[in-house]
Amino acid sequence: MVESRAGTKGTGFPHGAGLGDAGQLQENAEAAMARIRELNERAMAAARIAGAAGLDAYEKAMQSFVSVEERLAGATQLDWVKAIVGAQAEFVQAISSTYVDAARELLKQ
């Protein structure tokens, strides 16, 4: 009689695989799932760190931009230019601060 390469009695398990091997198969699957969870958690932690670094860089860039606008407003002799540039600097600072704070809250989750 010729035996099938797929396994015994159409189970899909290799020859000699019995009910005792089902427990081993389950253990292997659970161990693989645990490793996947751990890898996923490490990836999430790395993404949070990268996100925080990106937010820090964005925040510094916006602070630099606002600083330049404030110096520009201070350097001009025209009151209306000072008012417009000053308002622009305040607006950019408020919006970017709100954005950064909201993004940092999301990263904490």
C-alpha cells in the first residue's frame, strides 16, 4: 500500500503525528503569538519615540519661525506692519502649540 505524503488518514499532520502533537502545536502557536505581541509592542514604542522626536523638531522650527517674525516686527518703524507681523506670530505660536499639545496627548495613548 502507498502512503500519502500529506500525512496520516488525511489529517494534514506528518506521519506519526498524533493527538499528543496537537498540544505541542498549540504551544508553538501561543509562543509565536507572544513573540508577535512583543514585537508589536516594541514597534509601537519605537513609533512613539520617533513621533515625539518629530514633534520636538516641529516645535523648535515653529519657535524659530515665531522668533524671526517677532524680531521683524520689532525692527520695522511702521506701526501697521508691527501689528500685522505681531498678530501673525501670535497666531502661528497659538496654533502650533495647540497642535503639538494634541499630538503629544495622542502619543501617550
